Amino acid sequence: MGETKHTGPIKLPKKPDPALWVSKVPFGLGKIKPHHIRDTMKVVWENKDNLPYATRILTQGVCDGCALGVSGLYDQTLTGPHVCTTRLNVLRLNTMSAIDEQILNMDIKDLRKMSSTELRKLGRIPYPLIRKAGENKFSRISWNEALNTIANKMKALDPKHYAFYTTSRGITNEVYYTVGKVARFLGTNNIDNASRICHSPSKTALSRSIGVGASTCNYKDWIGTDVLLFWGSVAANNQPVSTKYMYAAKRKGTKIIVINPYHEPAMDNYWVPSIPESALFGTKIADDVYQVNIGGDIAFMHGIMKHWFEMEDQEFGSAIDHAFVSQHVNGLEELREKVTAYDWDQLVTSSGIEKQRMMELAELLAKSKSAVFVWSMGLTQHRFGTDNISQVANLALLRGFLGREHCGLMPIRGHSGVQGSGEMGADPFVLPGGGMDEGNRARVEKVWGFEIPKWQGDIVGVSLENALLPEDHERKLDLYYLSGGNFLETMPNPDFIKQCLENIDIRVHQDIIFNTSTFVDAREAVIVLPAMTRYEQPGGGTSTSTERMVYYSPEIKGPRIEEARMEWEIYVDLAKRVKPEQQHLIDFKSADEIRAEIAKAAPNYDGIQHLKNRGDVFQWGGAWLCEDGVCPTPDGKGNLITVELPELRKPEGHFYVTTRRGKQFNSMIYDEKDPFNNADRYDVLMNGADGKELGIKEGDAIVIYNQHGTFHGRAKFVKIKRGNIEAHWPEGNMLIPKGVYEEFAGIPEYNVAAIVEKAETYFAQKDTKYVEKRIEELEVELS
């Protein structure tokens, strides 16, 4: 942890810099780019029935979009107001009125015809609902009936037979903490959260490398660092306000490097709407782009380090910060042996990056006095995601880019508050303040006053699969309690996930809106509970940003869904019904009480108990974790982790496939067109040279298929690494294998090998067993 405190926001320069302009044509007229003014006017129109309330949410509440942590219209990085289209798009979820009763009474078959986008626009869930097995409509029930039904089922089950899940839908630390405590109070460790399918490898890898699973630095450290490196992250699309930070960094002379299979237009040029100069003429973001193979990142990083060790052989100290390493780092010789054992041909083939290009980046970093490494799901959503992040940490440790200004490791979060989910204990592997080890368990038990189960809880993917276990299996999932989330559109292989959901006795959907998973059958009943948003909760709530800022978001005056309840209150009520004789151990009366207990249970969060008013914020851990190189590990040192080169199993003539995001927030799609490249949801991004080899022209109907599924789309030629293609998420999820999880963090694999063909070829050969034969060949070559 660090002693230095964050010094607050800084000002942008006022004088323009034409060298950074994209074009002298004002507002990027004629270019494919977001239309911020038009999009803003659209949001105003959507919220016209509740504009005063919408305005108060934007100006008083903490953003429930990404995890940059904008409070009202301001943050701790730059002065001046900040707002982005992601936050504006999410706004309507908070201002909608209730779903019309006629819609609630519709036949389930008709509701199933609607997409999640259409369902979202119907409005808020107004009151508790139930649909029992065999029924074709939802029925209204009271809160008492709903919670008693759930509680009675839980009483009849072994705690290993039920599970909890929390999404990142504006959920606050108070909710995460309460559900984590309630789960253990009820005797189960089967509790997981949305970070399992996005950043769980980041936390796992950073914990083993430097002893703490969070960003070590601040957004301010971007501004003035020598190199700002984005690895598998399209921050301009997923965290749009961050483009202001990139602009500020460019004005300070920072080099911005992007590593991604696709040369993302959003990270190349951007028109920042709240900076007049950039809004008019655009800003050149990336100084260089390295187009790596999907899954080739470890080989690329091995190449960088291999060249560093070669430089060291020529001149001691030319690449590695030996003063830092000798004092603060373990494992140098083991890493040297591993890295140098690989030959350049292996690294070039696996990474897709030429040797000379790897050497270029290695030398740039070796000459730099500071660097910040930022990454997202391009590195984490792999079966070797933890190893990917460990390699990033290796780079930082070898150069001493840790624990000081303008340096650090930053897993940039895409969802407000999800950073706090694990830190609050809503995770099968951790409790507030630490892991599930004996010492931390005993400490938390003293705070809670009851024993915590010692058996290992299941991650979300395994919990879902457990629904298909035999009835007498000790881990058979019979009840799943979901706070938000739509596994049909976030997990691989949606057909399999639907089968899992259907095989659960009781499924509880605690949410503010319907989604497609709400209408999947259950063996006994589907129960829907209406939740409040973060802005409606009496006593307010807190959320933790990417940079560990804990922000207080107050209750905001406005219209209410009459029967919606605070999420933490629902959990407490349920727990008291299941174990009435011990209800005093779980009986929170207010959000203030929860924050007071968080401060005791999670020592890093000491200070949260003082957050009571709009604008209140503190940063746990100080400005820089591992300040001056001292890590919160047993010996105070960081650990260099040796990593094997992963086998990228792609037969000749096949493609690596990964998923991408368009105009969306998580799985919520806001536009059928991507504003940065004009691709629609069923466009498949591929290299034109690959298309030419296959006889495919741009716009041709194509089929991507493998042993897991088949995707029908159209070819769109873009600047993507040859041999790699991207399909939108969740539309392309049927290609992704079920049941493949990363060894250390449990994140599902979201990358796969597949065959690409013109649709007419695919259908012409379908009857001759041609397709089946090609899939069989693919299976043999990958086994």
C-alpha cells in the first residue's frame, strides 16, 4: 500500500495543438465516427417524460456506466464536466416508468419473441412475479409470498444446492457486501459475480505477482508518462471519458501504444466532444499499433523480454532496472532461463509480430523512464488469461514501472462498482479483506459472529453446469438467485446455458428490467423481484472505481417504482426468513450500518463509514500501490512468474475467432451499427487478403462454423491481423466452447478456431456430409 495521497484533478491546456489534429474539416464531416450531439439529443428525447430527474441523476449521482468513477459531472483526474454516451444510454434504465400490466399478462411465447433490446424498452419491473412450471404467464404475488417461497425451498436444501450471482448493473458495495455475508450466513460459498467473466484473471495474476489484485496507479498517471500502453483494450469505446485522459496525455508528450489484433479505429482517431479543439478537428490517439494474433500476447511479451536479456548481454543495465529488481523482485534467473529458451521463430509464429517489431517496442520501453500498462478483456478472456496478465506484470517489474508517479498496472474496468464485488466478498474465493484462508476466515467470523463454511464454492460457469448433475449429487444446483445478469447473452454456448437454466428447480431474477433469460422455464418456478436502482436507495450507496476511488452516490429525489426494494434489504429479509432464530446476526437497518461494518471487515475500506454526502470520496491504498517497490507480499517483493507459451491450436486454413463489442454496454445493445467502423451486428471482421484467398468479396454472406456451433453473417473487410476474425458479442457466442475455464481464475474461454466459407459453398456442400467432415478434421487436428 502507499502513503502518498491523490492530489486531485488537473487542468487541460487551453492552447490548441494542430499537430494532433485528425483533419481540418470541422467535426469530422464525412468520416465514420460517433455522432455525439445526435446521440445526446436522442437520449434527451427518450427521457423527456422525466427530464428533471434525469438531470439530477447526471449531476448528483455517481455514474453507473463504466468504472472511471465520474461523480456528478466531475472526477479526480481532470477539471471540468465529463459525460459520455455510455452513461447517457444507461440513463433511461433509471428514469423509465413501470411495464404496462397488459404486457406483464402476455403469453410467455410472445415475450420470448422479443430481443433484450426490445424488452429493455418495455419499462421497469413493477412488482414481484411468479411463473410456475407449466404456466404460460406470469402472475403477480406479494413480497411475502415470493420470499417465503424462496426461503422454504432453501430450508429444504443442503446449502451446496443453491447459489447466488451478482451482476455489475449499478450494484453498490453495500449490496455486494450484504449478499456475500448472507450467502455465508445461509451456509453456502456458492456466490460469484460478473468479474468472473471479465477481469477475474487480472485480480488472480496481480495477487500472485505483486500481492494485491487492483490497479496500482491512477488515471492521472497516464498524463505525462513516457509510454501509455493499451493491451487488448478499446478504452475509447468502452470507457469513452478516458479519451479526455488520452488527449491530456498526448498534450504532455506521452506515446500511446495499442496492441490488438484489429487496428481499432476508436483508438486511432477520436473526436472528444467536451474538448472544443478535439470536437472540431479530432485527436490522433495511437502513435503505434501492434497487430498481434488472437492469443499471441504471451509470445509477444516473451519476445520483448528476450530482447531485453539480449541487450543486457551486450550492456549491463541497458534494459533491466537492476537496482529495482535486486531490491524488490524475486525470480529473475528463472524468468531469464524460461524466456531465452524460446527461439525467435517460435515467438514470431505464435505472436504474429515480426522480430524487428518486437525489438522496437522492447527498446522503446527500455529507454522509457515511466510507463503505464492498461488492459482489458483482450487479455483476460482466454484459457490462459492469468498467465497473460502475469506477463504484463513481469514487464513492469523488470523495468521498475511500479509504485511511483506515471507508472503502474491498470486492469481497466468496464462496469461501475464491479471492482468492489470481490473486495466485498461476493466471490467464492475471497472474503472481505482477503482470501478464504484460515486466518482471514477467523478474522471475518469474529466480525460476523457466525462460522463461515470451509468448503470451496463454485464459480458461475460450474454452478450452471451443476444444474445438470444427477438429483442425488452433493453439488446439484436446485436454486439459483440472480441479481441481474443474462447468461444467455454473456456465457459461451447459449443453447447449453438455456438447458442448464431449465434444469434448476427455482430461479430467482432480482432485477430492474426483463431480459431474455427471465423467460426460460424452470422445473418448479421462476420468481422475479423488482429492485431499486442505486439512485433510489435510502441512505445512498458506494461504488469503487478502477483506480480504487470509493465514491458515495446519494439517494436522488424522483419518481419511484412503488414495490421496488433495496437489494441489500431483500437479501436481509430472505436470510431472516430462512434462519429466524439467528436473524440478529444479519439484521442491517440502514446503509450506514453496512458501511460501518465494511470498515471493520475489510480494513482497506476503513474510511467508507464516513461517506455520507454527495461528492464524498476516498481512495484505498493511496495514490500508488506497492509504493517505492514495496509489495504487500510475505517478503515485500514482487514475483516474476515464468509462463509457458500457450499452444494456439489452429489447423492450416482455419481462423482464430474472438468476440468484440459494438455500440453496447455489457450485453445491452444500443445500436445495430458500430459508430467507429459502420459494422452491423452480423458483420464478421476479416482481412481482405484472407477474403480474396477464399473467394469472398466484401458484403458476401458467409458462414463461420466449428464443432460448437454455426454463425451466419457477412464479410466486412477491415485492418485485422491475417488469420484472425472477430464476431460481435453476444451474437457470435454459439461458436465458443462450453465448459472451458481458465485454470487459475475460472474465466470462460472466449476464443476458438473455426472454418470460414462463403454461404453458397457451405449450403451447396451441406447434403454431402462435407461440413461434418471438415468439423471432424478440425476436432482431430485440435485434439
